[in-house]
Amino acid sequence: MVVKSTPEVQPSLDLGYLALFLGMRVNQLVMERMRAAGFRNVRESHGYVIQHLIEKERTITELAGRMEVTQQAASKAVAELASLRVVELAPSADRRAKTVKLSAYGWTLIQRTRRIRRQIDARLIRAAGAPKYETAKSILTVCLNALGGTERIRTRRILPAQ
């Protein structure tokens, strides 16, 4: 199969950059649509905390460990999300730590984000065609596996860019 480069895309960009720029553009569109839907104070960086609360509630110490940040940094992020009503805090079982869990509003936020991502995915499928889209996903998955990047995705331990 021969793929011609369009004037908008530089043929010298490698696969990593193309995947990165596509992901950045998708995230930009998601954030624009979230703001238009009334979620004005939510930032992309909030997802790095939220991803750890999808499976279960956690203490701030657990969050810090999973996010690979200090407990102070995790506390600051949790406090911001609590002020936005995305998470709720409660005493943990041993009463010495606080447990963080997603609020009903936090789950609404996740559901809306996932719906927007499905809509963007559908747009990409229409643009490329389903077979090419699935091939692209398969190629990116193989490349991610080859570089050892799938474990962090599987365990929801994606770190922000440094």
C-alpha cells in the first residue's frame, strides 16, 4: 500500500511524533468539548489523578505512590479535585489517613469524556475508513509493546510528560 504525504503533514515526522501529535490534538478537542458542555474548571492534568480512582478508592499515600510523586503533591492535586467536587474525602478504615474516591460528579465527568472520545474516534474511523483505522491501532499497539509501554496503560499508571 502506498500512502502519499499531504501538504499539511511533514513526511519527515516519525511514527512517535505523529502518534504524539494526534493524541495531543484529540486531548485538545476533548477539553474544548468538555468546557462547552459546562465542565469549565477541569484540566487535562486532572486525568492523571482520576485514572487511579476508577477501579477503587485510595488513600493519598497510595495515590502518591501510583503517580510517582510526593505525598504533598498528591495532596495538593486531591485538594484541587475536591474543591471542584470531582472527588470526595473520607476517613480510611484505620482513621489515620483519608480515603479519596470519585464523586457522582466525577463519574459524570468520566462518562462525558468517554462519550466525547467515542465521538472523536468515530470521526477518525469515517476519515480513514474502518480497515485502515484498525490497522493503525494495531500498528501503534505493536510499537507500544515493542517499547515496553503497555504495562503502564494496563495498570492505569500513565505519567504526565516531564
